[in-house]
Amino acid sequence: MNDSGRDEADGQVRLAVGDPAPDFTLPTHNEGELNLAWYQGRKNVVLAFYPADWTPVCATQVPAYQQVIDRFDEYDCQLLCISCDSVPCHVAWAKSMGGLQFPLMADFWPHGEVARKYGVLNKKGYAERTVFLIDKKGIIRWIERLHPARLPNNEDLFRQLAELSE
């Protein structure tokens, strides 16, 4: 990475804690379109980028969020999950899991535009498994970057949310 914060290999910005979260609007499987800026001043936001619907690790990660969805409410936090899959793919996947109480956002077209803004679009066109915690002011407060085969640690995330609430 050079001094500008750009990774010279792929031209993506690599965001860091303390950076403002780039705004975006994406379609979801259940809410129409949602805009990140809408949450500013209202809620903390967790952006959970994941590689793809229907894949083994993602099929563990996303349902694990559903199992603890009430804990996000305790910290005045909105969970948004993002992959480069399409809305119809998200709809079918959410239905196969019995429904979800949070949006799956489709970074499908232009392909991976939001993942690129966040520096997590890999060379194969998938979003890297990365979790961003964004405070109510729109500032990134925590980032967990993971190998595609690893799951995020939800307890670490909730510890970060607790610290943010203090």
C-alpha cells in the first residue's frame, strides 16, 4: 500500500479505524433500497461483508447473526450483510433459512462497487469476509478482516459494541 491509502495492486482504498464510512445505497432482499447515511445520528451500524450466498462458511455466518439479532438491538445497532450476489439470490437464500430479520444487501450492479469502496473486493469478484463497526457519526470504529474459511467472532463484535456504548 502506498501513502495515499491505495493498494497499488488493485487500486482499492484500504479503510482503517477512524476513517469516515463511505456512503452507499443498495437494494436488499426485504426492504427495497437502503442508504447507509440514513442511519447516521440514529444507530450504530455493523456492515458484514461476506463472499457469497449458499456457500458453507457464509451459511454458518449469516444464520449465526439471526440467532443473536436481539443483541444488536441492545446496542442500538443495525446489522447490514453485503455480498455481490443479486437480490433474487438473496431472497431465495433468506427463504431457505426461514427468513431473516435484517437485510441482505445486493452489491450486484455495478458489480462490487460498495465492496470496492470499502477495499474488500477480491480479484475473483467476491467480497472478502470483513466486518466493519460504524458509529452513529458515520466513523469506522472497528474492523475484523478474516480469511474466507474463518467465521467472525460475534463475541468480539459485541465487546466492541459495548465499548462504543460506554
